[in-house]
Amino acid sequence: FGADVIALQEVDRLTERSGDMDQAAELAERLGMQHTFAAALEQSGGEYGIALLSRFPFARAERIEMPRAGGFQPRVVIDADLCAGGAQPLRVLALHADVFPWAAAAQTRFVANLAAESVGSGVIVTGDLNQTPEAEGVRALGDVPLVDLSPQDVGTSDLSRHIDYLFVDEALTPELGRVHDTDASDHRPVIADLQR
């Protein structure tokens, strides 16, 4: 794809089940990208969480714990600033929300509040929200306001549900994204071309 920024969920770092591999570091090296990893929990002798890969230099990358809100397991968000040209860094918030709907809604509202600080200067919110488009948490991102670039009525998971998203603000001249069929995951990646 020649992607400049990739958000990943369900990433292992040095776990026995993944052969003690640092998956994000391995992918970043193979793709010639930089990366940051945020652990959500300890797993199988290592850590399990999310990652962000970028061709642009990281100006800042922060791991933020999201509210547990009665959820299944701890969840985190990566809050990063990328040096992607322009007067201000590009802010990317990458997450994997809980599978329980009440927790996913609380976590997505939490991230919507973070994103609201940067609307107008270039902000992306992306990840597996574990919610369909009509859900409260997804609507909270639209209220920021952010634009959902993921194709509507297209299933992104193996259950044909639309639960993976790419939200941006108007500073990124949004154009509708697309999904790509793959057998590398039980989810289909959401892809979009953005310009500042």
C-alpha cells in the first residue's frame, strides 16, 4: 500500500505464544518505519496491546490508559504527534476499545474528548472501536466534529460488522476510504489517502 501511518491492534511483544517476537518492531523494521507500542496488559510472558507505525518521525508518543468502565480487560490509547509537514504536527490517536458495549462507549467518548483539543489542526482517530456506526461512542466522535472515512455498510470484521474506523478532521481534506480484503487477519484494514 505504501502507507505512511499504520495503526495495529492485538499486538504481542515478547510473548511465548508469538515466539518471543516484538511484533511491532519486526513489522516496522521490515517496512522501514518507526514505531511505538502501548501495552494494555501482561500476556503469556510478555505484553499485549496496540502499536503505531509511521514513516514520519514521532515528535511525541504517549500511552494513555482509557477508563475501564466495567470492561472485559484494560485498554489503552496511543496519543502521538507526527512530523508530517505543515506548521503543526499531525496528531494520531489509535485505540482498540473493549468488547463490552458500555465500556467501548465510555472509552470512545474519552478519546473523543482528547481529539477535540486538536480539531482544525489535523487529527486522526483510528482503530477497532468494537461498535457499529449508530453506537453512542461512534456518534461522539462525529460530534467533535470528526469525519468517518471508513466506507459505510461495509463489514470490516469476520462477522461482517462495521467496527473499524478512520476518523479525521476537515484539516486533512478527507476523501472516503476503502477496505482491503486480506487473509492476514479476521479484520479488513481501512485505508484512506489524506492531504493537509
